[in-house]
Amino acid sequence: MKKRREFFLKSFIGVVGTGLLLGSKRQFKDDNNFIWHGETDIAVIGAGTGLVGAITALKKGLRVVVLEKASSPGGTTGISGGVAWVPNNHVMKREGFTDSRVNSLKYLNQLSQGQADQELIEAFAKEGPRMVKFIEDNTSLRWRVSKIMGEASEYHTDWEGSVLKGRSIEPDTDGPIGAHFGGVLISYLLKTFKNLGGKILLDAPAIKLISRDNEDGSTEVLGVSYSSKGKVFNLKTKKGVHLASGGFDHNIQMKKNFLSVPSYGVGVKSNTGDGIKMAMKLGADLRNMNEVWGSVVYKGEAEVLGSLNAVTEKKYYASCILVNRYGNRFSNEKADYDSSWRSFHAKENWGALKYKNIPAFQIFDHKVRLNGTLAGKKFDQALPKWFFKSNSIEGLAKKLGINQNNLKSTISNFNKNALLGIDPDFHRGETHYDRMGLDDHSLALQPLDVPPFYGAEIAPAHLGTCGGPRVNKFSEVLDVNEIPIQRLCASGNSSGVGSPGPSYGGGGGTIGPALTFAYIAGKTLSSLEDWV
């Protein structure tokens, strides 16, 4: 991953830099006696999906500066699959798939689980397709319906308004299917950003928003302070600031306070909630702070890698189940990773009030090894040390610390039902998503009956947190009295938008909404008069 990020950095020499902006080496005062070290129309904090907002403003002839905390651009998007989930987009129609705004809203309203303002849902349904076309019309990127996602990009194919394929799109590239196209997506955006005259500073974390209180009681953002090479500079922003700096994945205190389930953060290390805290200091209201883009990882791998590379749980094998320490199943093992994360939430109401499904374990038989790779290892290669192996279920249970009798009973019951092609306990194999890539419904379920048996501890993780300052349909940040903080917009994981809401819609369910509300933020800030 480090080499890939360094490659993208070296590819954009001339786009990026450090130090003071706009060639000014001297501070200056404006008519309000504010001290500044540089001036621009719009500042974007974060060089990931927020670049779409920057491009939107640049296309209107405005000056844009991007402040990036890390030493390379892209954020977690840059090391992701690069897929964007956007209902009713023109790309899917171009390739022969059908959708509609009405259909999209049916699905989105169920997806939000009552935790998103209706105006955000409707804004995403309306502006998402426009954003997709804007990128294709104004950059050299051409979209295609996602090949990474295979034949089913929708995670809840049993819901009203779902479609099997087409809402997940990705850059049309010659790279191998299964590769991470996030870097490709960012490279296209950065190329356009450079060509339009945008300026970006790396190793330049934003520190605070510079604001004033107006006579009408509103707060107005006038600029942003940032650090570079050990010095602090004040950047004047004539139209406003766009927060797109990511979530609080690696802020231990914020995670402890806002997240209910202990969870490994596998996004980039620079995501420490900086933009969220800056908005909070100005009185921003918050939304979705208890939610993440969930996943499940091998605990041993996450502790070693601590990055997106750890999201390789491979719990989708037919002769595989997930159990807790009591030896009991607790989920549909073939459900999407975001929904699977939620299965770890149950707490016991006795004793120490522990999480019932933490720790949890993946259990499978030798058929899994015979039929392909596991954790990136082929059949004749040794598995990582966090896997355990035994010729008996009892022996494996003992090594993993699982109740032996319960595990034997659980597997016996699972095997009987698997032979019938049914799962009355967790309904595995009943949706199109569960059966993705399988010719026969029953292939989603196969008995665990070929020794030796294998097991590994798994754990809840997240690709990123997805809560932050509450925004309206214009991406404007709202304060606790539902009044917009003037000249401040937010998008992506540094906003309280989510999907909109807490759950994943399909492959790219984080990137699609993030790009869309960045696009909206760019339009909103561009439409403002300069402050005086």
C-alpha cells in the first residue's frame, strides 16, 4: 500500500506542494483587521472525494486550495476499490440496465432506517446521477458498470426498489478485475484539478476554522488555519470552506465515546476526526456518529496489517459458519459485510454484561482448502499463524476456546439443513446476493464434514466512521439550532450524511454519497457572494 500511495504522489509533481500559498511571503490585514497569509475563494480540507467539490468550483472560474493532512492525496478512497454506488445513473442505462428515481427512493428510504433526513435522501437521488455525468463530462474519466462487484452489486436484493446490477460503477480502466481502483479514481480527479489550476498542499493539516459572529446571531466562516513545516498560516476564503477530511477512524477517544461496539479501524491513519472537531467548535449539530461502514476481519490479520488489506475475512464459503465462544451461530454468513458487522452488537444481560458475539470464530472444513485459496494462500501453502487446525471438531473447539458440545451440536444441525438446501435459523441462501456466482441455491450451503477442520478468530471492523456535522440538502453545516453555519459545507465521512443513513446500499455505498455531497458543496459555495 505504501508503494502505491508513493506512486500516486510522484505522479502529480506540480500539482502538490508544501509551504505558503499564492506566492505570498508576507502576512496582511484586511479591512476587518484579520491577519492572513494567503487568499483563495474556496478551501477544501481533504484530498479525497472532496476533489469533486473542488473541480465543481474550478469549472466556475474560482480559485480553490486543497489542504491535505497526509503526505499523499486520496485518503481512504485512494486505497479503496474505487466503486461508487449511485442509483439511476446514466452509465447503467447506457449498458442496458433500468432504474428510476421512484425506484431509487423506495430503496433509499428503507436503507436509511429512519436515521436520515428526507431531504438528504431526496438530494442524493436527484444530484447523484448529475454528479456521475458531471465527472464524465468534465474529466477524462469514463465510468462503467462495476466489474469488481460481479453479477450482484446490490446488498439487499430482497428489498423493494432494489436492482441486481448497475448502481455500482467504477472507472473504466485496463487494470485487472479485483484490483483497487480507488487510486485510479483519485488520479483522474487530481489530473483535472491540476489542469483547471487548483492548488494543493500536502503535509498541511487544517487546525481551526476562522469565523466571526454576526449581528443576526449566525456564525460565518472566513478562513482556515493550517500547519506547514512547523508554522501556522491563516488562509482567507472569500466564499467558504468545504470539510472533506474523513472520519474519526483512528481517534481512540472519539471512538470510545461515540461507537457502541469495539471495532478495528482499517482506513488511513490520518482519519482522526479533525474536520468534525473543528465544526463542533463552531456549534455544529451532529448526526450518525454511532455508525460506521462495517466489515469483518480476521483479528490476527488486522492486528498485523491495520489497513484495508485486512478486509479479507472470506466468510462466504459454502462449508463455513461463524460462531461465538458458546459454539452458536449468530448470523447469515453470506450477508454483506456492513450488515454482518451489526451481528456483533448483542450484549448479555447477566454477569459482566459482555458482548455475546465477541469473540467470534470462522469454522470451516477441508473442502474450503481443496476448492481454492484461503487468506490468499493456495492449498499447498501454509496458512497464517492465526488459523488453527484439528482432525476433530472437539479438538478445534479446545484450541479456540469454544464450548465443545455446543459447537458439535451447531455443526450437526447446520449439516442436516445444508443437505436439504435450507437455513431456517438465518435464511442463508435465500436472496440473490447470497447466491451470487452460484448455479444452484443449495450451493450456498454445504455440510462441514471433511476433516481436518479449521478455525480463526474474526472481529468487527470498519472501513471508516460515517458520522459528523449535520448538513442540509445544500451540504451546508447546521448548528444545534438548525441554522446553517455560513460559508461552511461538509461531505463524506466528515459529515453526518452516511448513505444517507447508517447502512450500505451496495458496492461503493460510501463513495457514491461522498462524491455526490461534495459535488453539492462545490455548487453551494460557488454560488455565494464574497464576504466583506
